[in-house]
Amino acid sequence: MELSAPNNICANCGKGEDSDNSLKFCTACKLVKYCSRDCQIAHRPQHKKACKKRVAELHDEKLFADPSPREECPICLQPHPHDADKSVFKSCCGKIICLGCIYAMHMSEKGKYLCPFCRTPKASSGEEEDKRVKKLAESNHPYAFYDLAGEYQYGLRGVPQDHQKANELWLKAGELGCHEAYHNLGNSCRQGRGVVMDEKKAKHYYELAAMMGNVRARINLGTLEGQAGNHHRAMKHMMIAARAGYKNALDRVKNGFVLGAVTKEEYANTLRAYQKAQDDMRSDAREKAAALNMNRT
């Protein structure tokens, strides 16, 4: 087993740190320093095992950390619901608005389809909507690329269906900060949709989405870990998604508790966090919109 060298000497040759801080950390694990690339290469066989172990630990620390608070609706300032069909991307201003606020606007402006944020009328045609989205894409708006990917996924607005093109646009949207795009890209890799089927790549994109707060990606990761026999890791994913207020995940945590894979304390803490997250996302306007089965207009 390798013992980590003091951080003021080269792990290979023992050269001390100069006044100009000439030693450089191993970029992967940050456990040891080297005075040169040659020393790093020479020390690699001895360091490789400890390095890979620490890299895995750092990855898991990030992967299993609770994500940042969910993005809020810019009108009511409540966290967006987890179901994508309960919020609307507005191409006029680039805002994502919950159906509760869409409902409230319809009630106050009957007969008018105005954006609750910028009060711009709804696009009069698919061509106008496409033009608005592409204008937002010019400014690197992540959800504009996500929206354009949907055109190619389903062949909408006169665009031919092209899964490969949709994947390219989802990758761009994900890199710009859209977690749902990474989730969809993971699905494409898992299902072989526009790409060669690759579960390892699917897991990579699910992890990126999950670390950005996507609960469906958490569910997929938990499922993959469970199938691999890693039940403890699977339940960790499910508990994170449940604490964010996702019912599907809570049901799986409950099953895990019944089967003994989740402790009583873990289940109780998860349940309390779930209820709080649900309360934070609930409003009268959202419930009225749901009761009317309001569509995403």
C-alpha cells in the first residue's frame, strides 16, 4: 500500500518544494506532488492504485451530495415541479414558468394567451415559435438547444426526425446547464437511439444530470446499481431523489426499508425531507391547473 508523501516534497525523488512552489499536485487525486513530468511517470506504477481509489472517492462525494435547490418559477418563486409537463419553456423571454402561473394568467386575461413573465402573446405559428427559439439559441440559452433537440427527436415544426441531431443538441444544452438534456442523452445511449448502445456512457450522462438535480436520472442510476447488485448505492440514489420530493423514489425507499436495505432513521429522515419538498412545490394555482388537466400553452 502506498503511503502519501508529504506535500512539500516530490513523491518520486524526494526533491523539496522551492520558494517558487515548483512542485505540482497529481491532477487526478491531489494526494501527492511531483517536481517534473518524468518523476510523475516514473512514480505512476507505485501511485496508480491509491490514485484510482481517491479519484473514485472524490467522484462519489460529488455524486451523492444533495444537489442545489431546484430552479424556481420566476413568477411565484416556488421550486418547479419534477414533472416536465407541469412547467413551460417560454421562447419569448427564455423563462420556464409553472402551470400554476400560466393558469393564473389565463384567469386574469381571459381570451388572451400572454406570457406571464414578459406578457408577449403566444407565437401565432410553428414557424414563429421556431424563430424565437433559434434567436435564444444564438445567445447560448440552454433550454433553447433543448427545445430544438425536441424538434429533431419527434420531427416537429417541419423538421425531419433525426435522433443523432437531437443528441448533438442535447449535449450542447447539457454543457450549458440543462440537466434534462443530459438525462435524455443518457436515455439515448441506453436505448441506442441515434448512437451505439452503451450503458457506460448512459451512466455517465445520468450522473451528470443527477448531480445537477435531475431526479429521473437518479432513479435510472439507482436501477442500474440495483441490477449490478450494488444495493447500498442504489438506495443512496433513491433517498436523494426522494428527499427532493419525487414520489416514485420515495416508494422505492419504502420498499428498501421493508426489505432491510434502508434503516428506520434513514427512512424517517427521507420521509420528512420529502414532505417538506412537496409542500415547497405545492400551491393553490398549481393544484387548480392540475385539476383542469391544463395543457402546456
